[in-house]
Amino acid sequence: MKPAALNLVKLSVGTANVEDLIAWQATGRARGADGLPRHVTRMWPRRAAELLEGGSIYWVIQGVLQCRQGILRLDELIGQDGIRRCAIVLDPQIIRTATAQKRPFQGWRYLPGSKAPADLAAARAGEDALPANLSAALADIGVL
């Protein structure tokens, strides 16, 4: 299968682990009228067309890239304040990936498909997650 040409990397602020992200996205606040999870941001991706060709958003949790979700579409939202925002509508399935250490950053970063971490095998997806600090240390030395 050909990897997506372009993806996003985004910090999941306030999330302790992948299970927290799953729980947050299960709430009504994180879902649109269509029931799909979304991440609302003020900026619109300049490379939107490339992202919509099978791209994903890779989530950084506690300094470690740990999972991804497919990007289904980008919806325009106009808030009560009149400001145009972008709702990145996501596939509800969260796929765990090989971990990678990431320094803090603001907004998002583009991630070429050739540099995206591999998905974990389905057999490993149900394993208990390592504590964030251990996962970060192992990723830092190249073990994960």
C-alpha cells in the first residue's frame, strides 16, 4: 500500500496517554453534528489537497508521537466571534504507531509519508501501553 504523500503532526495537549485521547474524542465536545471526531484549529492548512489524499494526523502525547488518525475532510467553521476556523474531521479509529520523540512546538507540522512512523501490527495494538516517560526514553535511544 502506498503511504500518504503528506500528514500532520499535532500535540495532544493535556492528554496523558492514548486512552485519554480516545476518551476525549468520545465526548460530544470533540465531535461534530455528524458524530465524527474533529480537531478545530484557527489556521487552514495551505497544503489541504495533499492532506486529503489519504493523509493522517499523528498525535504527540507527553512528548512522544504515539498514534494517528486518518483525515477525512476539512470543514470551515465560523465561530460566534466571526473568526473562520478549520475543523479537521478525523476517522474515529485511532491507530497506534511506532513511537518517536518530539520536542514541543506550536500549531502543527507537516510530515511527509516517507518519514511517517509505521503502524503497530494489529497483534500489538491491544498491548498495554508503556508509561510515557519510559516510551520517551526508549524512543530517544532508538529502541522504539
